[in-house]
Amino acid sequence: MNRDQTPKLNEFQSLPVQADFELDDGPGRYRIGLIALSNDLATERDFSRMGRGEEIAVFVSRVPNAETCSVANLRAMEPELTHAASLLIPGSRLDAVAYSCTSGTVVLGYDTVAQRIRDARPGIPVTTPITASLAALYRLGAGNIAVLTPYTDEVNAPVAKYIKASGLDIAAFTSFQFANNDTMARTPPRAIYQAALEADRPEADALFISCTAIRAADVVNSIEQAVGKPVVTANQALFWQALRFAGCEWPIEGFGRLLRTASSRISVDCVPPIGRKMP
């Protein structure tokens, strides 16, 4: 083939579509942006299982996270949050953004987390596991709670302080005392169930299971049946508040009382105030 016979790119023509159509709003009546940790094996899976059909669309970005769960490593995530948020379907509609780290929010503070995310996606409601869980506990009428976490006491101490600062009392605080994030992910749901029964106290109004990295959502129904009271888990509450921020009020079966009960839309400012009781 000589030079004159070489096809030219600008000579190619495809056939234009002739069908008459109008653009729709794209997939997902309710759109949630999820910022998961790079080594989180549970949250994306839980959100997928708790979702309902095709009308709830979850779009995921990841933020780098170290192997060990420590205060220093949790703080190191802050500068990465804006970039992670910027990768959530840029230019397209999002109804809420969920940052999937309970202890990270406790260490950084909700306002810092929300601001870093809004630096990339301004004007969108931001939910976190600890603020969503506290809002859920107040919504369920709990004033005194039992707590179960996978963390070491370096991380447990600020978590307990954060909970108490919101106005809740802690009847007992129980922990697997794991430092490694992979170990948390490999904790079987049956072990979480047994630990939850150990953590519960008769005087507690509800049980809170912290950490998005563990598979507590798998056994939340079974735990509620065993203890006879509401159980709030980090991923369950995060998904619940993200849906409510997005305007979705559907009851969802299979993941505890919180998601099973339909409720009206909650305010985008429904973050438990630290230092005073919510009404």
C-alpha cells in the first residue's frame, strides 16, 4: 500500500442513530457517594446488600489507609479525603456522601471530615458512621448504651469520649482489641454475634457496634432477637442516614429495627451535637 492508499482517520464515518429519544436522569433515583477505606472489605458489600433494586445507586471511591488502626494513621487520612471525594462521579448528581470510617471521624472530627469532602463536592449532605449511629440511637430513644468495638484502647478512649460528649451514657464498653485492619475484616460474623451478647447489659437501652470494617450487619437481626433491644451497627446506620439525606424513606428488611421502620426525611443537619443532649 502506497502513501496515497493509507486510510485517513478523518475519512471514517459511523452511521448516526436515527431513533427518536430524550435523555433521562441517568441511573439511580437516589444516589449515594461512598468513600471507603482502601483496605475495607465490608462497607461496599454491606451497602450493596442493603440497597433495594436499581433505584438506589452507590458510587464508590477509596481513600488510602494504613494496615494498623492507630490515632496517627487515622489522622493521616485527612488530606486524602478531598481527592477521594473528587472521584465520585464528577459532574453528575449526588444526593449524599458517606465517609466510611467511625474511628477516623472521631479522631478528625465531623466538621473536618465534612469540610474536606465538600471542598470537592460542595453543597452535598455528608454522613459518617459515628454521627449517623448517634443520630440513630437518639431516634430509637436510647439514653444508655452498651458498646462493642474491634479497636485497641488507644482508639477506644476517644470513641468513648465522643459518645459521652453527645449526651449518651455508656453502660459497658467491650472490645476485641485488634490493631490490624485485616484482622478486623477476618472476624467471622458468628464471633461478632457472641461478642455482642457479652457486651450487652440489662440496663442498656440499645447496643452500638462500632467500625465499618467488621461484618456486624450480617448478624444484626440475630443480635436484636437475642438481646430484645435495638442494635445499631456502623454500616447499617451510615446507610440509613445516607438514604434519609437523599430523601429515601423506604423500610428495608433484614438489617435491624433501624432500617426496617420507614420514617420521614431527616434534616441534613441531623448530626448529634457534642456536649449537649439532642431533643
